[in-house]
Amino acid sequence: MKDLRICKPEVKEISLFREVAKNIVNPLEVIREGISNSHDADAKHISIVIYRNKSGKFVLEMQDDGKGMNFNNIQSFFNLGDSNKDNVGIGEKGLGTKIYFKSEKIILYTQVREGEAYKATMDKPWEALMSNMMPEYIVEKIKPSPGKIGTTICIEGYIIDNPEKYFNFDTVLDYILWFTAAGSFKTFFANYPELHKYVYNLQVAPRVFIDDKINCINEEIAGTHQFHPPQEKPKEDPYEVIYKKSVNYCRHFGPYHRATNINGEYVSFQLYGTVSGTNCRKKISKLRQGKSLKSRFGIYLAKDFIPITKATGLILEPNQHHFHLLLNSQSFELTADRNNITNFDDPKVKWVLEEAKKIINEDIVSLAEEGYFMLRKQEEIEHSLQDKRRSLYTRLAKFDKIAELGMDEIPILKSPDNEAQVALIFSALMANKISRKKIKHINKIGHYSYQSATDMVCVNQNNEKILVEVEYKLSNLFKHDHPYETFDCVVCWRVDLDVNEKKKMKDGNIMNLVYEDGEWLLKYGTKKMIPVIELSSIVDSLKNWK
């Protein structure tokens, strides 16, 4: 007879609390959680207050004018996996508020419309969890205050290095408007009645007040996702070099709403967004140091109309960071930390992504190509033409300052100032019967290429191939990656090294420059002697001969 036992998995509650609190992708997620709770409590006004208390402890305080919490709600707030939210949405798992536990103290004040008011205090939650103990909290009933319906949560001593780096006015404002319920884009779809069954308070956008007491900055904002206003006939930016108008361009797309029925379930998605230039994107984002517009913008998947994660593969356009597109579907299921989607293999999600991809690439991208990207291309062409004109004017201005070559025998007016000019003069000297006699070792030029390992292939009087390296100054030879085996002769305008000077090649071999029998030579021991033809000496000798 087999020995069988029926067992149930055990939940290590303390470890689970600790892991939920610890595994925070971004410390600002505590604000996302607080705003979500306030929004679900029907708050019309939410305040985020940042300060240090009298003891120097960093404090994050979140206040709202929502419906408040009763005793059972307070217990759900502190419990793990115990959500009291009726609608299925971003806070359905009851895990979010546990990220508050990574702190020295949590204080909660709340008052409901019926007049009940409570204060709950949890001391040293993180210290308790790290000691493998479950943190405790005290709930006391307090005297209600007239007109103070709502909830205030104080997170004191949030355990993070340099909290002001994350919790300052600019970063908090940016995060709220991009990644919280106070940055939702749902109001664009408030006119679709069927969506009201699936999204709470579809038509409501709370007001948010941010008070950064550390930096003495405060401001009240409308709690909606920020898109730059349409600007399809932009003005020029006087400080922009290339994209003078397109940096200020912005075109909106949507709202797109699509719905179907899959296996008896209602499935829908909503898509809205823009394509815009750099200036427009900068105005609606306050990026932390080290972050870029390219990393921020693109296509985001959203639930409850709150952006969750950037999407890949939905757009074929390589410059997708010029787009600011948000794709919402209530069919998306979120990870416990709410930073990604878990059900990409679900037929409902597959339908959402495929249909959205069609709209993006067949409609949105094509319109962007006709407008924004065409404008950018025109600006690039105009800049290139202007650059060529400037380059030509600069060249003509320098032309008069170049020294005259002073040789009527060859059709070149100016002395060389670069390698290509040296090759040109060398060719002209080889074509002249008088000057050609002054050039030893080379009989004819075979082929020239500035892209090859060696510049010229020539032949000598015996019709043997000779590899020739061309340089403006001889010293330039030692700056290039030319092994000495790749050339048999050097043609330069001027020898700018001293007699018997030794120079090391890039391959480590040392060459010695000598002058013997009226000829410059580079010697590599006894193995090889490389003639150096100095064209300026030839030109001077021909001038003196005249």
C-alpha cells in the first residue's frame, strides 16, 4: 500500500511582504499607487507633498478628498493580496500599497462621509521585515474634522539613497503625467458608452497639487496625460541648424476605438497619440539625468488608460521614438509589480496587437510619412545643399591664399596642400617629358585608389609592378596603418624629417631615413630600401634650370 499524503503549498508571508516591498523598479511607484487609490476613492483633488520633518527625515505625504476608509478598508490597505476594489483594474491584486513598507514609518489619516475618522500608524515596517518579523500597526478612532473627508498617507523615512533625486517637483510631475491614474488618457474616449462598463470614472480627471517644500516649488495640474497640441504648420526655430520647422511639428492621431467578440467575451482597444519634433517632445517630458527622448517615447501598452510598458514590434518605422502612441486594452493582465503584461499569448491580446499594428502602420505611419517625415527629409536636403555652398565659398576664399606652383610646363596652378593634390601633380610631372626625366624608379602610373591599402600601382622601366604610397608630408606615412611590406616607393610633396631620423611604423618596425647620392631612402635594416620621391625638390630644380 502506497504512503500518500495530501499537502498544501505554504505562503511565507513575511518573505512575500519583503519581496513585494523590495522589488520596486522605480521608487516613484509609491506615488503611482497612492494616486490610483485616491482615484478609486472618487477623489477630485489629490495633493503630493514632499518635505523633511523636524528630525530631518524625508517625508512623502499624499492627500485626497475621496470617500475615505472605514476600519475594514484600513485592514485591506495593510494586508497582502486583500484588495477591496470592486472593479477589475490596475489595483486588482491588492499588492501595491505594500511598497510603502520600505520605510521607517507609515501614518494614515482617514475620514468617511458618515463621520468616522481613524489614524493608523505602522512603526519601522522595513526593519521588522528584514528581521523576519511581521510589522504591526495601531488603529485608533479619532475625532472627525468638519469637511475633512478623504485620506492622507505619510511615508516617513522612505529607504532610498538620495530621495530628492527622485522626489523633486520636476521628476514627480513628469512621472504623474506619464505613469499614474492622474496621467490617464481615458477622457479622449469618454464618448464611447460601452467603455464605461469596464473603466471606472472614464470621464473624470482629478486635479493634482504638487508641493515640493524642499525646493519651494508648487503647482496645480489637470490630471490627464500630456500630448503636445497639434502644430502642423510650425514656426522655425532660430537656434536649430537642420530641422528648423520639424522640431516644432506635431500631428495627432485618433481616437481609434475597435471592439470584437472572442469566445463570447467582449474585447476592445483604444489608440491615441502623436508624431512630433524634438521641441514638442521636450515640452511634455522632464527627463532625469541619463535618460533620453529616444528611451522615453515610442508606443506604450496601457491598462485603465495608464501607460504600463513600451511595446516592440508594433511599428515598422525605424524612427519610432518620434511617435507618442498609447494603446489601451482592458484585456491586458499585469504582473504583480504592474510594470509589464503577462498574457501576450491570450487570443484576445493577440487580436488587440494585430489590429492595432494594422492601424499604426497602414494609417498613422503613412500619414506621418506624408507630413512630418517628408518635412524632415526636405530640411535635410536643404541643409546638405547649404553645407555644400558654404564649403565651396570657403574653398574659393582659401584658393587665393594657396602658393603658386610657378610651372608653365604643367597645367596646375597651385602648390599642393593635401594628398590628392600630390597625386595630381605627380601625374602631371610624369606626363611632361622634361620633368619625367627627374623621376627615378617609376616609368608609368597604372592605377590610383585612395581606398586601397596602397595608393598607386605603377611600373618601372622593366615593366615590373611597383607599389607606391602617396603622402603630402613624409611624416604622414608613420601615422597610417601601412606595414612596410605594402609599398615599394613613396611619393610626397615634402620630406619633413631629418637625415638619419628613425621612425616607428604602426606595425612596430623602425625605418631609418637617409640621403645618399642625391636620393632619399627609407631603410629597414638590410632587408629593404624604399625610395622617397620628393616632388617639391623636382619642381624647384626645374625652376632653377630655367
